[in-house]
Amino acid sequence: MLVRKENKIIRVEASVPGDVDKHMVDELSLIINNTRSLYNQTRALVDNLVKKVKKGTDLDLDKLANSSVVDQMIRDASKEYTRLSGERAMLSTATRKAAKQELAEYLLDLVEDELRDR
């Protein structure tokens, strides 16, 4: 959860239980950061989140991780992994949740950086 109190940002972390394929989570993160369309989605989402925070909305890490936008970005990254590697990306539920959690944390980091820079 990202909370603004007196121009301070507080984050509450959550953990993902289960057997997580950390290598696949890292691969999906790399694909999201290095694929133009996914990177552009990331930038647009961060800009919208910054606007929400400036209006006083609290951002919740779990809600962001479970949002349809983050879920779609993970699906698109999985498809891109399949296209690039030639092998199908089979994501367990725990791996998918861990990837969504990591992407949400990355997005919140970018939001924090944007707020600090502005």
C-alpha cells in the first residue's frame, strides 16, 4: 500500500505464498522493461497513478497487483516470452501472482520517483 501522509510515502509489503519460479518472474520483468509496447503501457499507467496520488487517492499494492491492467501486462509479457524463446510460458498461480506483485512494486517505485522529481 502506498500512503501519502504529510508528503511522505509509506509502503506496506505483501508476500506471495507457494512455489514460485523466480527465473520466470525475472524473465517477465525483463520483457516488460524492454518491449516497447509494454514499456509504453507502463509509462502511461505510472502517469495516471501519479495524477491519482496528487488528487489524494491512496494506492494499494494488492489492488494494483490484482488490477486488470497489471494482469493484462503479465499476459502480454508471457506471450512475448513464448514468441522470443519458442517455448510456451507455463505460469503457475503462485508464479503469476509473484510476477503481478513484482510489477506492482515496480510501478509504485516509479510513482514514488515521479513524485519526488516533480
